[in-house]
Amino acid sequence: MKVPLLDLAAQYHEVETEVRAAIDRVLDTRHYVLGPEVVALEQEVAAVCGARHGIGVSSGTDAILAALMALGIGPGDEVIVPTFTFFATAGCVARVGATPVFVDVLPDTFNIDPAAIARAITERTKAIIPVHLYGQCADMKRIMALAVRHGLAVIEDAAQSIGASYEGRPAGSFGVAAALSFYPTKNLSAMGDAGMVVTNDDALAEKLRFMRDHGQNPRYYYHFIGGNFRLDGIQGAVLRVKLKRLAGWTAARQRHAARYDRELADASVVLPVTLAECGHVYHQYTIRSRRRDALQSFLAGAGVGSGVYYPLPLHLQPCFEYLGYAKGACPVAEQAAGEVLSLPIYSEMSDEQQGHVIESIRVFERSGSGVAARGESGR
């Protein structure tokens, strides 16, 4: 049996008729860039995120970049980011000329460690970008308290967490802005690149709408140096179709996660932790194993896809050598990078497919390829 890490074809079959009709609407109106479908999507996504404004942009990366630009962050400024995340979180900071300050993550959730944030704050710090990794919110109570105490902006990287919650509040409703990604692998996915900034700050929202269109208002009069971050109408229309199904898809992911939790409870791998105050949307279901590479190879041989997010923390990436970080600077993230493995978890996965994933892990352990002792990762 084949179980891919993600099955885009299965999702498309479910929405194909509606998606084609939505695309035809855009083709008929010829609103190819921005337009009414994007405006409607902005309102709908903002409501999901508990925000007044949504500003559709060309990718999740550009959502972070535009937010940084609109906040005036640049050379001489420092922005605190987790080292265990996708490159764009820190890459955008560097692109505006600011300095990414990498801090370690928590060993149970892999989210940014608030205590590490506190230690990293200096007189040059201007912002914090907490990442809601794998679909679970960071500790926003402690992070926002630090931000208020030190007068810092918070930009939530909610690229993996639309629909997630923290203490009953949705991801994206805490910071001055939040960045969303609708990349095709995300829980809410476009058929190409797409993203959005959500915010409750009226002035910031207005500025972001100018920024995404080169900073012009009216046309050919430029008040800011912006960029071409516009969201196209076809992606807006496709995302509106899928957004109607997001709650159901999320519930299916949560059911799959609960089954993994039950049926792998006696396995030697370390299962993900969901905090009581968090509503997890399981963009990834990520386990830990000291035999990660052997397990991944075994699963591949059994027809099971898996992924490593992420194999090298950002503070050790070659492009950031100029910052002077060395191995050992963020030990929790460095250990996690060698142990994490994400299993298939998507709404269309059948019970039989998930059963095959679970049984394949059990066979790996029974065969002697795995480690028999419980809690093999020392946690």
C-alpha cells in the first residue's frame, strides 16, 4: 500500500467541480490580479483569524516581508526568531537589512522558548516573530507580555496554523500582524503561491495595501517603496472554495492525530505534545526518534511517505555564517533536527492507509531495526 506524505490529487477530486467554476468566474470577469474574489477572501480569512483586516499577497514569505517593511524595520534593527523553522521567517528579516537573532525552542512543542526570547532582547530589538510550528500556537501569553514590557512589535508567523487557537483565541489575533501561507502543501492551500497578512491595526492595513502594489496610491504616485506582492484573482477564488471546507478538514486531521496518539502510545518513538491551552490543527504530525533516518528509510520501503522539518537549524545555515553562530548555540533545536519525522496526516487519508503507517512503525520496531526501550529520545 502506498501512503504519500500528502495527497494533493485526492483533495482536488473533492473540490474539482467548484474550483473549475470559481476559476471560470475569474476568467469571465477578467479580474486576474486582486479583484472581487481577493477582497471577499480577505474578509473571510480575517474573520477566521479574529482580525479586522486581511491583505492578500503573493506568498507567505511576502506576507512576512511586507509586514516587516510596513513596520519600518530595517538596518540596525534586531528581530528575534526561532532557529527551528522554515527559512523565510529569518530570510525576510535579513532582506530588509535587519539582523535575525536566533533563539532556541522548547523540547516538547518545538515552538520558540519565551525564556530564550527574554535573554536575547537588547536595545536594538524591534520585533519578535513567533512561529506557530506544525499547527500549534506558541506561548503567546508570555511572548506578548515580553513584547509589551519592552515595546516590541510581534509578527505571528502563522503560515502553518490557520484555524489553530491559544486560550480560545485564533492564531493571528495576538500580534500587530500575522503572516499566513497558502502554499499548496498547507492546510488551506492555493493552486500556486499565495499568502495573506491579517491585522487589527487600521493604519497598518492601509499601508500594507499600498506596499503590496509598489507603494502607490493613487496609481503612479508612490508614497512608500513597496513591492509586487499582489495576490491573483484565480488563487483568491480557489481559496474561497477550500476555505468553506477548512473546518471539516481540520477536524479530520485532528481525528487522525488522535488515532496516532492512541495506537503509537506504546511505541518507542516520542509522540507530539499538544498543550492544554492550544487547539492544534496538525499541519504536521511530528514524532521524534534517535533512529530517525533508519525509520524514514524503512517507511519509504513500505510505501509510506514522511518528511523532515527541519534537518538543519537556521543559525547553522551557510547563508547566516556572517552572524557568528556556532554549533551548540541552540542545543534543543540542534537535537530536534536530527530526530524529527513528520508522518502522513491529511483529511483524505483513509483508515486503511493510516493503519498501514502505524503497522509499518510497529514492524520497524519488532524487526530490531528500531530501539526497544521506551522514550528513546531521552525525554
